[in-house]
Amino acid sequence: MRQAEQAADAWRNTQPVQRADFMEAIATEIEALGRDLIAVTMAETHLSEARLQGERTRTTGQLRMYASMLREGSWVEATIDTAQEGRPDLRKMLMPLGPVVVFGASNFPYAYSTAGGDTASALAAGCPVVVKAHPAHPRTSRIVAEAIERAIAKCQVPAHVFQHVDDAGYDTGKLLVLHPYTRAVGFTGSLSGGMALYSYAQQRPDPIPVFAEMGSVNPVIVLPEALSKHGEAIARTCAASVTLGVGQFCTNPGLILGIDCAGLRRFVEVMGQEVAQVAAAPMLHDGILRSYSEKRSRALAAKGVFEAGSAPNEDTEHLANATIAWVSGEDFLRTPHLHEEVFGPFSLIVLCRDATQMQDILQSLGGQLTCSIWAEPTDLQIHTSLLALAQRKAGRIILNGVPTGVTVAAAMMHGGPFPATTDSRFTAVGIHAVRRWVRPVCFQNFHEAFLPEALKNRNTLGIWRLINGQWNKEDVT
Amino acid sequence: MRQAEQAADAWRNTQPVQRADFMEAIATEIEALGRDLIAVTMAETHLSEARLQGERTRTTGQLRMYASMLREGSWVEATIDTAQEGRPDLRKMLMPLGPVVVFGASNFPYAYSTAGGDTASALAAGCPVVVKAHPAHPRTSRIVAEAIERAIAKCQVPAHVFQHVDDAGYDTGKLLVLHPYTRAVGFTGSLSGGMALYSYAQQRPDPIPVFAEMGSVNPVIVLPEALSKHGEAIARTCAASVTLGVGQFCTNPGLILGIDCAGLRRFVEVMGQEVAQVAAAPMLHDGILRSYSEKRSRALAAKGVFEAGSAPNEDTEHLANATIAWVSGEDFLRTPHLHEEVFGPFSLIVLCRDATQMQDILQSLGGQLTCSIWAEPTDLQIHTSLLALAQRKAGRIILNGVPTGVTVAAAMMHGGPFPATTDSRFTAVGIHAVRRWVRPVCFQNFHEAFLPEALKNRNTLGIWRLINGQWNKEDVT
């Protein structure tokens, strides 16, 4: 952390184009690792080659997206109010917080680990990063860290803008969060893990922001008209989403709500049949499999919960079998643990008595990353309050689609009210993820020569600026 | 809080222009209170008529500024990525968090109290507000609350978008922060008060954001060339800033750093003489005066601290006398309590051994709202690391000026690293203060008809939007 602190001033003063070169060099170095990296990660995580190829492309894509953002430059939100009667010259822009500690995620060994979205956005913001490798894929993390170190050498950026801590101990994580030089923390993982880090950060003499993305049950609501018209197709699409990647996505749909009717009973049946055809598969690591088995069993043992379908599993010690269960709205509402995430290929369908109960159930849930609604236009015209409630519960509302598959785009929101994350005001995906690591700094009455480039009169960077209330790319005159 | 929660959906769905009308109606109602309001507040706070007239103008100006922001509309940060190969249609905008609890500040009975900046920005964001009146000016708060209630009636907005809690008890504040329907908290006041609320918020089953602005010592650095050229004038300007409004501003300059030399000794002398001519004056309330007297005495009693000048005070039970003291850099560094704010008309001048010690002292301070630097261009060329450090310590850097006088403008940053505030990423002043109370919500694959107006294809609001990476005011085609 001392080394990160020492690198902080140099890194914050690095020209945006140099930071962009560095982000791109990391992407190139990761690509140069070729199939060797994939093979190591397959062995460590049991994820498929195709999945890992895709995830690596996403990871290098993210790095290049932040490079583009830096080259374009407007992300600093330069805001200028020139001197007027009774008002001094004021110029404000976003600046880096300082050293950021990133905890790698087990379920995204590339895209949310060592060179993943948190690292990339923090580096782009101008913050040195210290990554705590996830103990489930230490070799992958080390290989990617070495790729970043090669990029550091090639780009001649400060040596300690990136550091890698390869230690499985919880104490190391705690020390990193408590360290006086740590200015912010990024985490993707379980509620218990995220809340532990969050509480360490609050215990500091100087609390620091922790952005922890802690998962969610991602409710899927199937409205009557859509159910009636396309029930079986929706059931098949949902089954594919639940079982995608052995259910190990934070946007996995763990809860499906519908109003009880023959169509919904058929929906339950189809989803059950679909998942029964999915081969049991290994999960990321033993701890996750154990947790899945326990939570799945506990859910199935709850009063009023019935299994709708389940993949055969001869080897429960090593494989997870996808499972669909169903329960009545009454039983769901009276069983709090059914509201919690079962991380893995499990989904619970709730047969609600009526629209009011469906609304009550959505209201009873904590904050969510996503809420999906399958609806025909007539459904949406009728269920307006449900749509309003979904917007208060979740960061992303999906119409006629499944929550898995988080597109990396500026308009993506990957975040949501607690307990989905510790701060609903930020996204972990897309260019706006950089805002977690920056703060505004205002320069009052400054000499032109001593202002940051983005705030000088001449707009040499060609960026969008808010000048006296107007967005433009003009010089200040 | 239940009433606020019930008003939340209606208020979030109110058209921006209606919200703007309401903000303006509040401003008009407050103006209509005329001198009667000022008289009540003078009696409650001992602030002067001129000061209160100015503060009321600032308050109504803030309300109208947020109205303008709503009418212009781009603040929602509409971001649209249209469907492409492998990417669904994604549309994101900022939406209100829900009910916000605002704690009135004692030192700004209008501008940071009942209808002040926190209330105005939260209402503009679309959040219902519950104000806890500051017990030091309950009548002022009640009168302003009634003005807001008249505006509610005239504008036919939901009755409980604003509610006023007139209760001096700490327990009431705690209950408001802990209430399940509370979604965020705004506070301006002491470190102990702000941290109490912050810790309640962290103890909730679902932690919520608390933006607490808790003051700061606002270091002023006088660099050698500036001292040599304009030392006496700077001393007089600083003395006026320290004593302005009996020192009861969160941006009051409580610490002045210079490198020891004959010029700095003369600077100390002039500041001492200046404040000795300022009549002792009543503070906002007894508690603040008591705290000032205690902290001032403690500072003056510290080893190596010498009084440079002090206003005569015959009535220490009711009046505060402005005081300037000085201390060596060594003694300052070894006396932690001298680093803390003495809220009131007090400032400590630190005679630093050299530039390195001045840097060490700035480094030793906690986060600050402001850092002021008096410098000639040659000073800035020499002391580059000091300028860099100031940017890491404070939210606003002022060149050749004093920190008091916080202009309400988009480019203003009123905030800073802990303990100046609980979250350095937000400002409490200017249009961007609204960001404390909003979060992004993404709509994926939505029917045009069910999208919020700001995200529809046709840009009927005429707002700036980021469409497929380009800022423009176009329709989506």
C-alpha cells in the first residue's frame, strides 16, 4: 500500500493518452497468453473453454473501452463557471481517489478479477490498484498479473500502479481494507464477504467507500397475457438462463413469479423438464458446490416447496445438478430464507394467488441487480404499479428477456439497491463504473498555467465541457 | 416516513416541469414572508439582518437553480445504446432513491436548513423529504416549513413530499435514520453529530448513504514570494475571513501555514492587530459558544502556542472574541488536538521551519473542504508538490483568495475527503448536489411506450443524451 501511495501522484498526473496506451497494452499482453492461460483457468475453475474464451474477449474489450474513454476524455466532467460580478472563476473536474484495493471474483476469473472491470476502471480513473487474488484461481491471477507487469515495463508507467497480492488468508484482505493508504475498495462476491469488507471500512478512523456487488435473486415476473401466449417458450428460455454456466452468474434468475393458473402449472412442468435434461456439472470450487448443495437442500425441505424437475446427479460430491422448485405465494411469504439467493443452477417458481400478492412478494424482496418482466403490451397497461415497483427494487429492468448476459455498454447498469450492492448509486459495468473511484476537485481563481489541461481556457483535449451552463467543446474566451 | 414512502411513487413520476414549478413556488412563498421571517431568525440565531437577507436570497436562488436544472432536463444523464449484433437495446437514466431525511444546520438557518440545499436538491431529484428542524431555530424552521406547505397546496403536488419534524431530541433523529423507509440522509454540522448519524445508517439491516458535511480547518498556505510582496494585505484579508459571521462558517480558515521569517512574524502581528479590533459578538447558540470557549482555551493552553491578538471581551458568558494564535511547526506536529477545528472566530498560524515541514504538516491533516494558497507564479513553480498534495487533501483549491464565501454554481465543489464529509465523491452545493439522491436505472429491450420520457426515441424534452457514445440532442432513429 505504501508503494501504491507513492505511485499515486505520478499516476494521477499521467496524460490520459498514456493511461490509454497502458490499458491497451494490458489487453494485448493478455491476448498474447493464448491458449496457455485458458488451459490453466479451465483446470482451476472447471469453466468451459468457450466460456473462458468469451470472458477473455470481454476482459480485453473492457480494457480497450476504458482506453477509448480516456482518449475521448469527456469523462472527467469538466465544469467551468467564469468570473462574473460577485462570483470568482470556478473550474471543477473529476480526480482519482488514490490507491484502490480490488478483490477478485471467483465466478469471473478474468472479467471481474485481476485485470477485470474494477481494476480497469480504477486504473483508468488514475488510481493505483492492489489486487487480492481470489484463492480459487491463484495461478490464473498470477499469470494475468505478470501480463500487467509486462505492460507496465513496456509503457514505462510507474512500477507500482498495479500490485498483486497472492494470499488466501482472510486477514490479508482485512489488512488491505484497513490500511491507511487504501482510499476505496472494489469487491464482487457473496453477501457475507462483501459485508465483512464493508464493515472493516466503516471501522476505520477514516471510513472509505466500498463498492461490493453481492448478488441477488433477480426476480423474473411472467405476466398473464405473456404466459398465455408464450408460456412454454418463456419457460425454455428461463431454464437456459438458470443453467447457463452452472448458474454461477450474479444475474442468475433465482426466483420466478407468476399468477397461479393452468398456464403457470404448465410453465413449471416445462421448466422442470428442461433442467432435468441438463447434465450435472462441476462448479467453480468445492466451497461453492458445498454451499449450493446446502442451500438447495434447505430450500427443497421448506414447507410447501415442491421439486418441479432436477438433473440426475450420480456424483453429488463433485457435481451440481440444476433444479427447479415451486411454492405457493403464501408459503413463500412466510419463509424468509426462500428470499435468499441459492448461488448455482436453482430457481424457485412462486405461484401467486393474484396480482396483489405478486406485488406484495416483489415488495418483500431486498434490492436486486435486475428484475425481468415478461409481458405483452396489455399486461404492462394493467400492471403499472408492478413496473413502478420494479424500478424501485432493481438497477436494471428487462422486458421480455433474461437477466444473464450483462452487455458492456455505457447504458448498462450493473448494480442496485442493498443487498445487491453496498451503494446503488454506482454501476460496476460500463464507462460510468469509473465514477466509483473519482471525486470532484474545484480550482478557484486559478492561473491558467497551473490548471489541469482539461480546465484550461483552450480546449486542447477537444472534450465536452459544461461552460457557464452550456455543454460544448469550445474554448473559454 | 410511511407518508413519505407513500408519496414517493407519485413524486418520482411527476413531470420535471411540475417539480420546477413547485421549487419556484417555495422560493416565492419564502420571499413573501418578508421581514417577519428575518426578525424571528435574528432573535433565534443572533445573525445580522444583512447576513440573513443575503442568506435568504441564496436560498431562493438555490431553489430556482434546481428549477432551471429541471426545466433544462439533461441532469438525468440519459444514456442510450441501441440494439446491435449481440447487444440488446439499453437505456439508462438517473432516478430518485426514495425518502430522504434532512437535518437542518444551525449555522445556515435558511440555506442549509428547512428549505436549504439538501432539501431543494432532494426534492428536485424526485425524493420526498423529511426535515428534522435544528433545535437552535425551531420557529424559523416552522415558518419556512409552512411556506413549503403553502407551495404544496398551490402546486397540487403530493401532500407528503415534504414533512417537518419539530423535535429537539437526539432519539428522533436516530429513529429517522433507522427507519426502514428512509433511503438517504443529508446532514450539515459537527463531526460528532455527523458520525453518530453515519453510524446509525451503517447499523441498519440495509445500510443507506449518509452525506454528512462535518467541517474542516480549511488550511491557508502563504507561500514566500506572496508573503514578501503582499504579506500585510493577505493578513488583513485572512483576518476578515476568520471573523466573518463570528467565524461560524464551515469554510472558516482555522489554520494558516507559512515558512518562518521576519515577513511571517509581521503577518502574525498584523492578523493579531486586526482581530483585536473586531468587537466580541454573540454566537448562534449557547452550546456553540461554550464549545468555542473550551476549544479556544484548550488551544491557547497547548505547549508552544502564543496568542497573537484577541478582541476584548467583557462578557464571556454571552460573547465570543476573535482570536489569532501562533505555534511552531514542531509544536503543531506533536500536538494532535491543534489539528482539530475550533468552530468560531479562531485561527492558528503555524510557523514552519521550511517547505518540507510545511508539506509534512499539510500531509498530517485530515481531509478538508478547502485549501487556500497565496502564491506568486514563481511560488507555484517551486512548490509543485504542495499544489499536488492540496488536490489530494481538499475538495476546493483556492488561489489568492479566502475559503469563506461559497458561490452557488455548477463548478463549485463543496465537499471533500473525510472528515470534511462522509463521501468525497459528492458536493453539497450546486446542481451536482442532486447526485447524492439518485441512482441509475437501466431499461433493457423496452417498448417505447413504457419508457420514461427522457429515454424515448423522440427527444421531446430536448435534453443532452449520450446515444451510442455520442452526446447530442437528436432523436434516436
